[in-house]
Amino acid sequence: MMSSVFIAGTGRYLPSQVVTNKDLAKYVDTSDEWIVQRTGIHERRFSTGEPNWYMGVQAAKQAIENAGVAPEEIDIIISSCITPDYFYPTVACSIQDELGAVNAFCWNLGAACSGFVYALDVARGYLATGSAKTILIVCAENMSKSLDFDDRSTCVLFGDGAGAAVVKKGEGLYGSRMASDGKTGAALLAPALLGVNTPFAYDKDNPKYNKYAPTKGNYMTMDGRAVYRFTAHAIPNTVSGACERAGIAVDELDWLIPHQANLRIIEKASERMHFPMEKIYVNIDRFANTSCASVPICLSEMNDQGKLKRGMKIALAGFGGGLTSGAVVIEW
Ligand code: ACO
């Protein structure tokens, strides 16, 4: 029997502020019709000020309660976050403090929208070796803070939220397939400390250091078409690769839970994989793209709605900045 992961509990937090496409159109030159047609998004949640750590804590509390574990039992907290309020302490350490998870060691994983899936694969390694028994994964994103509201092609796509899962060692099937393509990294870009002044950085504007074209402020930028081309293959390739490693055919999956980036990307993947939309969970219409939080938010909703039954075979798929992609196949 393969060493797998068992998702013992799930949780989520969505800010209460609902921003519809019509609300956005008051500030941005766009329309409900354009956004719905191109993306499937009807509305999203935007934080009214709740920082990542706060959203993460709410999702984490739900997940540990759902799993029936005490904070002291958590051995590792892995956060995934590309919109942190602080580079350090990481979101994971702030969550540890708020939960009182005093026995955990905590760190942040950087794989953009693929974060949850990458974290699950890393967690499986710790669980398989026996160096951890209970791991909390928390994905929390304040995408609204990295959006340029003058750039209508990106600011309509994203939302804020957090999702969390408690994972333990499982005995069911397991397969994972991760892939990264640094060559297309410029397609999704968010600057950090590059270009910051110090008295010694007299050569900081040297063009040879410009790995990527300069961007406006600290906002994210995206080449939508390049990302679309990448993602059209990312879901089918990683999901079929993960299924192969798990020793099952794609059509044996009970559910596919993909990163919620764009309904058209999800529909394209369904078509390419000959996998029916009825078995693909979608909530992008309500929450837009919450980066790495999207997959655990889906899991938490599905869990609460009783859509996931023990023994079901599910694939979780992520893709995003890096560019990164990945899928994990587990038994629920
Ligand atoms: N409202 C109205 N018009 C718009 C908007 C908007 N919000 N945004 C762009 N347009 C206009 C453009 O200006 C352009 O007009 P023009 O023809 O007069 O120049 C026209 O619409 C077409 O623009 P395109 O960019 O070619 O539109 P496209 O059909 O490619 O759709 C989209 C854009 C939705 C971004 C698409 O490329 C896409 O889905 N890409 C993938 C993006 C994605 O999923 N990113 C996130 C994944 S990774 C992660 O999660 C971080």
C-alpha cells in the first residue's frame, strides 16, 4: 500500500464584502457581460482590511476543529501566500502564535497559485518519513492589494480569501506530478525588493539586472494570453501524470478540483481530458481567482456540503506564477 495523505479537516474564510462585476465597473472601464463571458466570474470577495494572517487564522481554526485536533498536536504549519503583509514573520508563524500551536515549526512556501498542491506534496514527504504526524496547510491571499485598478485586464480576475487543511498520513492511493517553467516566468510578475535604494546600491539600475521588464509600482502584471496558453496544457498534463503515478485512469476520478483561474481554462481542460464538467468543482463565479487559496476553499465547501465521501478518488490541480503547475491524486 502506498503512503498517502489523509485530509482530516478543512476550513475557509472569505471576507464578507461582496464586489460584483457591476460594482467594479463603477471604477474600471469594463462590463458584467465582458467579465462573465471571458472568465465566468460574477462576483468576488475583497478584504475590507483583514490581513492575510487574520484570514489564515480563521480558516485554520475551522480546519483544526473539523479535524478534531488540538493546536498542540500540530507538528508543522506550512503557509502559502504571495501577498504577505510581512515578508517575515511568515504567515505560518503568525498563525502558529494565534492558534497556540507551540509544538509546530512553521514556514511559507512560494509556488504562487500552485501553492496548496505543492504544500500537500511536501507534507506527504514529512508524513511518509514519520517526522511529522499532523500538518496544517494554510493558504491566504489578499490579491486585491496587488491589483492595479487601472489595468482592466487583470483587476477583474482576482479575489481575496483563505483556505486550510489538516493532513495526516493516509494509506490510500497517491500520485503527484509537478512541473515548472521558469522561461515563461515573465507572464505573471509581482516585484519585491528589486530596485530598492540603499547607499551601496549604486549599480541597481544596470540594465543587465533587468531579468524582467520593469513594472508599475508593486502591482502584479500578467500576459493573459501567455498564461492561457500555458494553463490549457497544465491541467491535463499534470492530472494525467498524477493519475498515472497513482496507477489509475483519469476517468476513474470522482472529482477534479482545479485552481479557479478562469472558467474557460477549466472548460478547455475538461474538453481535452474528456472529463465531464459535472465532476469538476467550480466556484469561480462567486469568489474569482484567490490564487493558492482557491483549491482549499473548494475542498472546504465540498466537505461541508457532503460532496466528498471517504474512498472517493480526487485530483487537486494548481497552476500559476513561476510559471508553476502541479496535481495531486489522493483518496478522500
Ligand atoms: N473589460 C472589458 N474589456 C477588456 C477587459 C475588461 N476587463 N480586459 C481586457 N479587455 C479588452 C482588451 O482591451 C481588448 O480590447 P481590444 O481588442 O480593443 O484591444 C479585448 O478586451 C481583448 O483582450 P484580450 O486580452 O485579448 O482578451 P482575452 O480574450 O485574451 O481574455 C483574459 C483576457 C480573460 C485575461 C484571458 O487571456 C485569460 O483568461 N488568460 C488567463 C489568465 C489567468 O487565468 N490568469 C491567472 C492564472 S494564474 C494565477 O492564478 C495567478
